[in-house]
Amino acid sequence: MLKQKLALTDRAEALVVDEIEVRLASPEEVLRWNSLMVEHHYLKSSDMVGEQLRYVVEHKGVWMALLGWSAASYHLKGRDGMIGWEQNQRRARLHLLANNARFCRLGPAGQHPNLASRAMALNLERLSDDWREKYGHPIVFVESFVDLEWFRGSAYKASGWKAVGTTSGFGRVQKDFYEAHGRPKQLFVRELVKHAARGLRARALPESWGAVEQAIDRRITLDGEASRSLWMTLHQQVPESRDVHGLRHRQATVLAIVFAYLLSGGQGGYRGVALFAQDLTQRERADLRCWFNCKTRRYDAPSENCIYRVLKAVPVQEFQLALWAWQKARHGGEDGGVVVMDGKALRGSGKTQLVGAINERSGRTLGVEPVADKSNEIPAGQRLLERLDLDGTIALMDALHTQVETARTIVQEGGGDYVLFVKGNQEGLQKQARHLLPEDFSPSIPDGDKGPRTG
């Protein structure tokens, strides 16, 4: 008798799952949707970012679950690695991705065990069309985060999603702003269109998608006089690294375009620079001495391959020195007397570490030095300081660089002064500072520090 009841219950639940419908919440239902999401979802929030759609899963008018979709995360290592696109492509095509920001069951736990995967499958069937109807473009790729402290992601796995790593523990709270929440989550992704990742990283989007790239502002920020003076400085101070016979674009032209691209806020590799060059006007190309095509009577922009060949062969030190000379000639009078040096990891480069120096007042970059493999910032910082003009300036850096050789380089070779920090774990140096420094130069103890620091 018990087996018969269980069998009837299983059939009834299966029938419910087969008969559920997934539809958009109407404008009149949004307040109810939000209220139920706050009440039942573990995050206790209905807030979503950017473009968004709210769905209701119902059976004969009874709400069984809620799904919410929002704009995709700006940058996700696992997702972007799977797609394989470069940064400018991501910026121009990110709107073709959506994030399943909310998924909430409303019934008792354990009831209708296949409802979640069935609801997700039905939702994915209509998501792109609904998005196109509201926002004018399709969705070809989706993502979602699963908190493994609460869930196992079974509904996503059953619907064809793929786990591609964990997040870094930050949540998007505005268009371009993230806050740390300290709870990394499992990242799941799924292609809504066959070979969507391949299409997203292609040079041009597939025509069958009926989608366009969002415009990226690639306008040059240099005026004509600045472009011409930059080209002349690079031409005079950076030796040509290639055989110039038969070349269309001079090295100085390519290097000036690369620098102008970075100044304009450009991100990405050779393709990003090439796209920036293609957007230059004829007047701007002339200022940067692009090759003049006698047949078309127009200035041509260098290709991606040309940019790659130049950057691969350019003498880096000479390029840096030329840029610094150009910046100093134009902005030297605005510099102050404080130089700040710090080390950073180069984003998107794997393990590449750089030590850089800037002028504190003007923000002008004074130099960059890579950290050698199996080394640290200290010798890289010392090499950088040796190249800088420190006469009459004060060098400011963190406690890692509180080294005798670093101080000697600043004072005896550079002619500058320094402010170095002594932390609590540098007991010998701290004791020496207490003994030698004047009495009216008292150590400072910032809030939260375990020991004094003497500057």
C-alpha cells in the first residue's frame, strides 16, 4: 500500500514538472517578485545590475520558482579564458552575455526534485528572444555563480552548464564597481548558440547572430602638435630595429600609435592597437606619419602584423628613455619634488611583476623595471633608481625597499633624499633608528599596527 502511494506521489510530481511554464514577470508583478526573492533567496536581496529580466515559474497559476537575469560580470578569469577573447573584444561584446543572478525555489525543500533543471531548460529556450525584444540584441552565452556552501549546482549541470573555476570573492554592485564579499563561488557557463565562444573571439561577429558590437571610444587624446612632437622624438631617439628598405610604416609611427592608444585608455594586445589605428582620421594619420598610399591618395594605418613585428623587435630601454624625454619636455615644469616607487603585478600577464616610479605631483611615469624570475622587487627597484634623475627630489617607497643599497643609490648616485619606513619586524634597524634619530623626530604608530614605524 505504501509503495502504491509513493508511486502515485512520484507520478503526480512528475506531472507537475512536465506542466510548468516559464514566463516573464509582468510590470505589475515585479514588486511581488522582489518581495518573494528577498524572503526566500539566501542572499535576501532582489537587486540586479544593468540589463535584466525577471521570470516566473508557475504551475496552473501557482508560482513555483523565480529566475532573475542581469548583465554579465565585467571580467571573469575562467569565463574569459574559455572564450579566448581579448580585452577590447570583451568590452565591445559583453552585452551578448547574461548572468543568472537569481534562482529561487518557493516550495518546500525536496519537493519536485527535477523542477529546477526543467525550469532552467525552459528559461534558456526563450531567454535570447526575450532579451532581443527588450534590449535589441540576443544573448549567446550565459554565466552563473553557485555558492558551494549552500548548493551543488545540480540544476546547472543537468541543463548543460560547465564549471570553469571559482571567482575571486568580489561582487558587482554597480556598472563598474565591485565590493569584496569574501566568499568565492563556483562559476558555471553555457553556450546558448553553438560555438558561441568561437564567435565571440572572432574578428567579426557571425552575421547569423544579428548582433552588433557596442561602440568603444577609441579617439586619440593627443592634439596634432603633440602627435608630431612625439613622432619626432621617437624617430630621433629610438634606433630603427628593422631593415627600412621596402617598409611602409616607420618604427616611430607604430610606436607613437601604441603610446597614443595607451594614453587614450586602450586595453588589449596588438589587435586593440590595430583597431585604434584604423579609427584614426586622415589628419591624425598624417600627424603620426602613416604611410601615404599614392593610388588611393590616402594615409593607411599599420596592420596588426606590422604592429606585432615592431613591438617584438624594438629596443625597450631606448623606447622608454624617448618617452620620458618627450614627457619631460612637455610637462617637466609641472613635476614636483617627490618620486613614488611601487611594485605591481601586470594584469593579464600571468606572473609578470613590474616596479614603477611616478612623480607624485604630475603623475608622470618616470620609469618601469621588470622583476626577474625567481627574484623580487628589491633589485628591480635599485636598477630603476639608478636610471632616474633624483637630484633635488625625495624618493618615497614602502618598507620592502628599506635597504642599505637602495638608500645608497638614492643619495650617493642619484643626488636625492629618501623617506623609508621601518616596520616592527625590522628590529635591528628599528633599534638603530631610535638611537640615531633626533629626539624631536618621534616614531609614528598608525592605528592597527603592531609596532612602530620610523620614517
